[in-house]
Amino acid sequence: MRGHDAMNGKFSLAERVVLITGAGSGIGRATALAAAARGARPVLVGRREAPLRDTLAALSSVAEAAEPGGWVFACDITEAFQRRALIDAIARREGKLDVLVNNAGAFHDGPLADMTDRAIAEIFAVNLAAPAALIRDSLDLLGRATRPVIVNVGSVNGDLPDPGFSAYSAAKSGLRGLSDALRIELAPAGIHLCHVAPRATDTAPPATAPRGEEGMTDDATTRLDRPEIVAEMLWSAVERGARSACRGRAERCRILLRRLWPGLYDRLCIR
């Protein structure tokens, strides 16, 4: 049965059309593989076609079906005309969209004083503006599906804005705010929104930045997780209909500390 099982309420990915941005590596690739293992049809999106093809080739090794049915669309989601081409391609090939996973991200670290305008613009464009625009552009396709879901992949830095990660933390905090607002805004249309906040992962940097959020190792920030762990956290949250998911007990404790004693948290972070 597609959607939420009538007996236990569990969401099933079987035969679902799942759009995943940043699917060429890291969390995006792991998310696509985990989706295929659950019987979904992944639409793999990223700026470079070759890594997407590598992900597509890997789907057959884990897919529930003999033919996973995934396909590739290389584009830059920060460009309006390229997003439009993506949506048109999905409309032609699939006729609907069941799950949208906004995973693509860009990351630049270091003091804000040392950041260029281009770096700041890229951080906000990829991590916040593009997901918002892609959600807006996808609403018609999502409206054609049964119990559609949007997943925004944020970061623990959205709740733990550490020094040296100011612009990135601001963008991810904005994505969390966008998620919370849209969860309420889209509920009357039957669209569920889940915000996932992973820690840093131990993969190569994404193509969108010289050094990616996947692989950052700042001592004040987070421990490293494998992309596969994050992907399982993501789909587990979707399957149980969760509003959000955050990776790491220590990180959740830090979030609570910051909310209850913000002055103490600031003093602990100053160095």
C-alpha cells in the first residue's frame, strides 16, 4: 500500500517518485540508495552529471525492484530556468512528485570578515533561497501525489551557531524557520514537511563549494557521521511522520543548553 499504512500509520516509499538534490555524493547519494532500497523511484539532481550517473549505476545493487527506475537530471537549482526545466521533465516522465528532498548545500568556513561577497551569496542561495524556490515550483506536482512529503536537510549548526560558521549557521537557521512555517502553511494541502538536522559527515566536499559541509571537522561543532547513518535517520523520520530529526545526543544537549542559558552558551563558545 502506498502512503501511510492504514494499520500502523507507517509511510511507505514503495513506487514513490523521490526528487533528491545534491544526489551525486555524500548524504544525497546515500539518501538515494536508501530510497531505492525501499522501492522508490529516485530522480537524481545535481550540478554535475557524471557523479549523478555514478549514483544511478549504484541503485541497481540495492533496489528492491529488479529495475530501480531512477533517472538523472543535471541542473543548477539556484537558476530559475533550470528549475523550471527540471519540473517540466518530472511532469512529462512521472506526472507527479511524491517526495522532495532538499539536500544540496554549500559551505564556506572562517571569520565573516574574511568572506567574499560571492561566498556569502552562494551560502544563502544554495542552502536557503534555492530550497524555498524549488518547493514553490514543485507544489503543483506535489499536489498530484497521495500524502506528499518535503524533506529539508538542514544542519545542527542551524541550532548551534558556532564562531567561524556565522553565514552558514544563519542560512541553516533560516532553512529551519522556513520548514517550521511551511509545515503549517502547507498542512491544509495535505503536504507534510520534515526538517532533518545532521551533524557533519565524513565524505568529500560537495561540488558547490571549495570545502563542503560534509567533511567539516571543527572541534566546536560536531562529530562526524557516515552519510549512510544520516540517510537512515532521514527516511526513518519520514516513515514515522516526524516533524524533525536531529543527529547526536551531545548536540541535542547543547541545543537545550543554548535555549535555557544562552549567555552561558556564548561564554563557552568564545575562544
